[in-house]
Amino acid sequence: MQTSTELRNLLNRIDHRGYPAYKDTKGKYQFPGYVLSIDHVQGDPFASPSKVSVHVTGRTAGFPKELYGGDHQRVALQDELTRQFGRRAERFAFRAKGSGKSGLISVSRCGQEVLERTACRLDPKSGDVVLRMEIGFPANGRTINARELEKILFEFVPECVKGALFYKNIDARRLRKIIDLAEDQHCIRETLPKLGLCAFVANGSVLPRESGVSPRPMKGGVTFQSPKELEVTMELPHRGKISGMGIKKGITLIVGGGYHGKSTLLKALELGVYDHIAGDGREYVIMDRTAMKIRAEDGRSIQKTDISMFINDLPNGKDTVGFCTEDASGSTSQAANVVESIEAGTSLLLIDEDTSATNFMIRDELMQRVIHRDMEPITPFIERIRELYDDYGVSTVIVAGSSGAYFHIADTIIQMDRYVPKDITVYAKKEAEAFPAVSGPESPAEKPDFRRCPEPSRSFKGNDRIKMKTMGREAVMINKETIDLRYVEQITDSEQVTALGYCMRYAQKHILDGRKDLREIVDELERMIEARTLSALCESGSSVAGMAMPRRQEIFACFNRYRGLKL
């Protein structure tokens, strides 16, 4: 390891030379209170920025053990340190001048959700802190401007480090509140199954968002108030008693007129699998972490998925036990999404009528009389929904605005009236008595066959130059294969998509062998990440700054949409 003085001398020597001379700066340098590591140097001022990390020992950082003793506490602390460093870095960004990306200083941009990220890692044993950032090394044209880089590394970065990564310089009361919130959220999540609940929405929550492109809470939005019939109260370690609506396991139907808040409630629920920051309005909207939003997904790839629970006897004689298609219909895609979610260990499905295939969800009594069951290959979801809960332990929350067929089978019926929920279960059940119920299937479905064992692709073996590109939250491209993730709606950050791409690459190179099924593959991935951290997915170590932890469900979803997977 070299000293900061040696780095300064090196910068003086390469000043005004050609840009490739910046490569000489790669290495570790001891600064007062921390080690600066230049991990990867960009080849051009217009290329992706250089990767730089800061390492602070636990003794120097000084964070009390009680702030990161549990995983939920540690993740919340890392999230806050990333935000604090980012706010300081923004003040210095581009104050060092030059061409291209010269002067850029950036870390991960955290949203409303609290995620495990590679941007900041606090070692749970030693308390050591590692923070990763990107810096645009300054140049005039393609000539090194070392004086400007010296400003960044010796003035701007040290101020960010001291203000954000040293406990003595941070507002301890604010930090304690953040950790307290994380502990309360964890407590609610742990309490849900004990109360027979799959979701909780606290009274006073603000569910509407500022706009269609802003995740911040709507100013003046209607605050949530639970119906008395569904209200539950919990005792939290820091906030004390908290009351709100508990959604029981089983079948829950959310109904109401248009623009009354049905989809807004469902959206809050689907993102309740993550913790949220204070002030978001959804801090105490807590879901079963395995919950999966299901929808129709026309055109997606399906590879050897057993959809026979819902679809059989296709006119073309196509196999539905190992169903394959490169261009799925609405019904086959939604059937595959349900079965693949069960395979991933999901215990709660979230469904919005507006984004579902109608023929998959329901066939009313009149249609059944006109088009006899023998002529219809689809067993609609309404006929399997009770079976999913009774036999597989999978609950369902459905938003419906046009069909009352689900009234007969729902355990709980919630009406949204101007964003105010009402329990209308008794009333709706009584009204439903006057209408015929949809007849059920003649026999229960065979248990799906989940034995799908992908083989590794030859293009990954011994090849360290696998090209990967993340396209926001919508897709990741591996070599020339694009994995379309637009309709995996619980992905909340592009860095999760980046991590999914690395999961695919790592699995191809190290796990896939044609003998392990998808569940065993994802299990091994999760064990590896738990033992070696998320950074281990990126074996080169140079691009780990921009990853966030995806859930198990999203890893499965990515595998299932990867057209290059050989099954």
C-alpha cells in the first residue's frame, strides 16, 4: 500500500500526459483515517467513470454495534450512509472541470425503498465500512488534468468521507431513529404470520404518490384508515402501539368504482415487500416478503413450465406439462407466472384485473353453458384459487372492478370508497346469493412438475468477456440476448436488474450443470451471496458499485425470461 503523498507525486508526474497514463494510479493509498482504493481507471474521459472505493476500519468509523447487530439494522445503516455520502458528493460533482465525464462524483441513487447495495458495506463483525463510488478523472480533451483530479481526491472526497462515514460527525439522534424504524418494520414483518396475516397497512399511511413518475408521497393525499372490522393493533419496540388494517391469509378481494384507490392500495402492497424510508408514507405498509405480483405478459418466453393446472388439451396437441413457447398468449403467460411463483416459494399472489387475461381469470355461468367445458382448454383461475390456498398455502389478493364472480369465494371483501377502505364482506356475500356461483373443476390439479434442469451455455465457459448492459428497470442484455423484465413489477431499482444480470452470468459459469433444477440453482446463488456478499457475483471486482439485492422471486423471474437458457 502506498501513501497519499506518493499518489500526489504520481499525479504531478503524469500531469499533461495522454489519458492512458491515468492507469498508473490504480492501487491503494493510505489517507488520514481511511484507505482510498482506485479499483478501475476509465480508458477515456468519455467512457464509463473510474471505480473508486473508500475503506474505513471499524475502530475509526466508530459506529456502535447496536446499530448494525441484525441484518435489518445493518442494511438500514448502510442505506443511510450511502444517502449521506451521496448528498455531499452532489455538492462537489463537476466542480472539477474538464471534457467528457470529468469531475463526476457519484454513488448509488437510493429511492424510497431500503435495499442492500454494493455501494456501501458495513462488516457485521468488525464494523469496517467500504463505500464505492464513480469518479470521472478530469482531462482537457484527452490530456490528463491532474490538478483537477487532485482537488477531487484530496479535497472533495475527504470531506465526503469525514461527514458521512465517521460516526462522531453524524447526527446520532437521526441515525438512531432510522435504526428504530428498521427494527419496528422488522417486528411487524415477524408478527404477521403469528396473527394469521399476510399484510398490514397502518392507519395514517399515505398511499397515493406525487405523480406517475415520482415515488414520493402525494401532498395532501388521503391518509389511510382501517375499517374497524379489519383493524389490528401491534406493540412495536420503539413506536409502541400501532393500529391498522390486517389482511388475513386466504382470498381477499378489493373492489370499488374507478379512481377510488383500488390499484393504489395494491401498488402499496406489492412494494410492501421492501422497507421504506421515514417520510415515504408507506413506512408501515408491510407485506409477506414472498408476495408476487402476477399479470398477463403477452409475448414472453416460456420454457418447459408445467401449466397443466390451468391449461390442458390444446387443439394443436401441444404439451402443457412441459409447455414451451417463444411468444406466449395472455392466458398461457399468466398461467406460467402463477406456477413459476409457486416454484419460487411464493405464499401470496397479487393480481389486478386490469392487467390480467380475462379468459384466464374467469368464465361466467352463461359462457360455460354456451361453450361447454369439454371445448375449453383453460381452467380459469377462479376455479383453482381455493385449491391454491388449501393445498399449497398460497393466498391471493385480487383487485376487481367489473366482475362479481369472486364474491362467492372471497374470504374478505374490501371496498375502496374515495381512498377509504370499507369491509363489505357480509353485504357482498348476501347479495351474491341471488347469483349463481361459477362451478368448480371436476377434480383437483396434479401437483406441478418443477424438475427443470438448465444446462450451461458453451459461450460462458472460460469466457471472462461476457458483455452485459442494464437498461433501467426494464431489461438486462447479456451478450446479444435481452432479458425482458418490464412486467416483473416489484423490481424497484435498476441496480437490482444489474445484480440479476450478474446472477445469470455467475450461475452459467459456476452452477448450471444440467443436473440441478432451478430451485437448487437459486438456493446455491443465495448461499453464495450470504457467505461472500453480493459483490462476489462480479468476479472481476471492478463493477460492483452498482448492484442492489433482488429477491428470490425476481431471480426466478429472470431465469424464466432468459431466452438463452437451455432446458
